[in-house]
Amino acid sequence: MKDKNLPNDYNTLSLEDLTREANKMIEELENQKNLENSIKNYQNLLKLNSIIEKKFQKDVRNINEKTKEKILKITSKKNAK
């Protein structure tokens, strides 16, 4: 799903901030009476979820890379002794 219809500042927010925003959207959906607005808001929530998933996957990759670098650094120090 394309996430270009959501505000650009979503790309700069942290996972925690994006999660808070998603929770706000969920609360609004739960309280809405108008089905037409609910559909639009639900679609926006799905787009936001896609952004959160992408950001989470990127963070996981970064963590894995840093962990590998640290392991290599530790093992190279150990082998140098």
C-alpha cells in the first residue's frame, strides 16, 4: 500500500511516536459514527502501519549490522592476544 498520502513528517518520527499516532487513529475509528469517514481513516491507519513496519525492519537491520560489527571487533581483539 502506498504511503505517499500521509504527511511527510511521519517519515521523520520515531517508532514510538508513530505507534502513538496509530493508537490515536484507532481511538478515533472506535468513536466514529460516519462509515464513510471510518473507511478513509482506516485506510490511513493501514498506510501508517506500513510505514511503521518499514521503519521497524530498517531498525532491525541496523541493530543486526551493529551487532555483527561489535562481534567482529570483539573476536578480532581476542584473536590478536
